[in-house]
Amino acid sequence: MNRSRGFTLIEVMLAATLLALLMVAVLAAMRTFGNTRATLDQVTARADKTRAVSEFLRSSIGSAMPVIRHGEVGGDVETGNSHGTYFVGDSAELVWVAPFVAGADLGGAFIMHLARVGDTLELRWHPYQRDTEQTDWTGSKPRVLLDSVEEFEIGYLPRNGDEWISQWSGDQYNPLLVRINIRAEGHYWPELVMHLGGARLNLR
Amino acid sequence: MPVTDCQSTDRMARRAAGGFSLLEMVVAVAIMAISLSVLYRAAGGATRSVGVDEKMVYAVELARSLVALNKLVPASGMRDEGETEGGFQWEVQAEPVVLQDPAPLEVGQLQYLSVTVRWPDGFKERQFVLNSIVAGERAE
């Protein structure tokens, strides 16, 4: 008899309030999940990029070969027409020769050109040929390594105990160490230091 | 046997007509709350491990740079430490390798290098250690 009476207004309101509170909690949880997912994707992408770019720069600059850049012996180092190693750079760009595998059918020594262009970090490459004097960059498309670069600086250490310098003009030997400082997307990168060992060009 | 059968069907019928009891509702809601909180914690765990992964990338790169910077250390060993932007504390330590007699090299020409990078992660501290052997400067 009592059971068929139905609910009182207070009971219904209490139930509705409880339901509403529960829904609010569940919705808040759902939204947090959604935000978390977006943030996770962002952080994972950033970590992946940091890892890939650092690893690439470290291995390819670290394996720079002291090969001959053609030019006049005793020529002008500043304009790059002297005879020396193919390792020339300043604080914003660097040209070097390193073994590089791009895809399945390309391999061997490549001339690499890393430079900051606007707020991107670009890499170009070109097969290294012993007898070319001037590299023709028109056929090579630049690849973007990083977007929204805020700071990019290359430093060179010639010998142990020397000071870091901001220009390497392609002499007879490679620097001992190269360091790269990057700040991109509002984040500082760990300083990248590569050991080149100061290999000397063998002119025979 | 038939008696109990009869009793149980009777009870079930009564219960079905009367809806859930308060105790049953409480148990159901509690189970839901527990499962929600487990889900929440799992998502939090995933977030934390991704954060740890990013810090780890930084720490590994920093440690590799420090090894490259210390390829040649004084023959007597060395110790250096510092802190980077982002709260990474690093420590570099080099000790001469003790060689067995008769030693083919002078003591100090080979050095154990240990690079430690530490960073805070919530209440605890994480660290990454790289060990290597490097050359020591020849005593003059």
C-alpha cells in the first residue's frame, strides 16, 4: 500500500540533485581526460623531436670528415675559396661533409648545410664530389628540422685549453669540439656538444 | 529441496517488485566510484611517465654533451658540477684507473669518467648516470 504511493517532492529533488552532482563530477573527469590526451600528444611530440634532432646533429656533425674543399692554396679563407677542409661555419650556419644515408638508394659522403632561416632550422645536402669547386645548391630542397626556433648558436673549440670561438673558416683541420645551443618553442634544449677530435687534413 | 526452491523464488519475486535496497545502491555507487578513481589514476600515471620521458631525453643529451666536453681530463682526476636551466643538476667526476703491475701505462693516463644528471620529479629525485673511460693528460 505504502509502496504504490510514489515519491515525495523532497525525495525526487534529493535524487535529482545527487544525479546532477554525479554528472558534474563525471563530466569534469571526461574533460580532464580530453585535455590530458592533448597535452600528452604535445609533450610526446616535443620529446620525440628533441631526441631525433639531437641524435641526428650529434651523429652527423660528430662524423664530419676532413676532406678537401677545392680552392686556391693560401686563398681567401673568409670567402671560402682557400684550400682546406670542408668544414666552414659561423654562429648561425655550418657546412660540413659527412657520411649520410637518405632513403634506400642514397649513401656515401654528402655536403651538409645547416642554417637558421627566419625561425626555422633548415638542412640541405648534396653529394660530395671531389672535383667540384663550388657546390650548386639550387637542386636541393631544404628540409626543416625545427620550427619556431628562438635561439640558435654554434660555437667551435679549436684545441684543448682554447676559448670557444664563433667562426670556423675552414683551415687545415677540424675543430676539437662543436657546440650548439638551441631554444625552440619556448623551451631550452640541453647544450649539444660534439667531439670531432680536431682531425687534420692529409694533403699528401 | 523443493521447499527451499519455493522459498527462494518467493523471495526473488518480492525483491524484484520492491526495487533495490539502500544497501545495494550504496554498494553499486561505491563500486562505480572506485572504478572511476582507478581510471583517473591510470590516466595520471600515463601523464607522469610521459613527463619523466621528456626530462629523460634532456638528461641523456646533457650527459652525452658532458662526456664530449670531458674527453681529456687532468691526470690527477677532476670533479665539476653545475646546474642548467630547467633545474638539471650535473656532476662530472674523473678518477685515475688503477692498473695492475707491471702497468703498460702511467697511472692517470686512463680515467674513469662518471657523469651524473639529477632532476627533481615531484617529491623524489631522479638521476641518470653515464660511465666511460677517457684519456688523462700526461703529467709533464
